Amino acid sequence: DYLQQSLDLRRKIGDKWGIANSLLNLGKVQEENGRFTESRKSTDEANIRAIELGDRRMEAESFYQLALSEKRLGNLDKAILNVARGLELVETIRGELIGSEVRYAYFSTVQSFYELYIDLLFSSFEKSGDKSAVAKALEISERSRSRTLNDLLRQANVNLRQGVDAVLLEKLQ
């Protein structure tokens, strides 16, 4: 009720970001209460508004929430597509952050994207028997682990290029 009141007030005063945020939060609560169709509707509107506002973090979060709703509604393909879109945004944002500590802190808050993506891929495999879903799940898992390791090494000021053959470094460039 309070979220709906918040949404109504934000619509009344024309708070565009507030409307998107209220819709996203409303979608989360609706999903937690088993109202998956309503959650998808609220979250979809939040997603559209986040895109219009250029708020990529909210957009990513809304894609994650849409993936949850689609999963609960049995739409695995749509759920996979949504979490993949959200993860793409998360990784873009992570790459733009300055400083390994900030990057690592941000990355630790979005591990659920990787976990959901992997879960959905395994569900897809169980449903269809398509082994490429398992391969993709492994790829996503390793991507998450390598990002974490890379950030930890940078945070510890480890020179990853020290002792590497000059020819390999040239190829890297």
C-alpha cells in the first residue's frame, strides 16, 4: 500500500526518477508475494522509464527483476534474455568504474546476476537437454570468477605483466 501511495504521489508531482524507482520496488514486492504477472508489468514500466532516464543501474536491476518474474511464469527464454541484458549493463558499468576497490565493491553487489543466469541456463538444460546451455553456464561462472580474481589482484597491486614473455605482451597490445 505504501509503495502504491509513493508511486501515486510521485506521478502527481512528475518525479520521473521517483516513478521508475517506485515501480521497480513495487515489482519486487509483487514478485515476493507471488503476483508475478503484476510484477512483470510494474517492472517492465520501470525498465522503460530507466532507459528513458539513462539510469543504467536501475535498468540493469529492472532486467534482473524481469528475469525473476519470467522465471516464475515459466518463460525461461525470456528470463535468460533479460538477465543477459542486465549482466551486460552490469559489466559495462563495472568497466567504467575508476579504481579497483570501487570496481570490486560494485562487483560484489551484483553477483546475484551471475547466479540467476547460471540457474536459468541449468533450468533450460533440464527442460530441453541442450548441452550448449551447460557450456554457457560454465562460461558465465568462469567470467564471474575471473573478474573477481582480476579485481583482487589489482587491489593487491600485483603486476600481472611482470615476468611475462615480451612477445606475449606485444601480442596483448
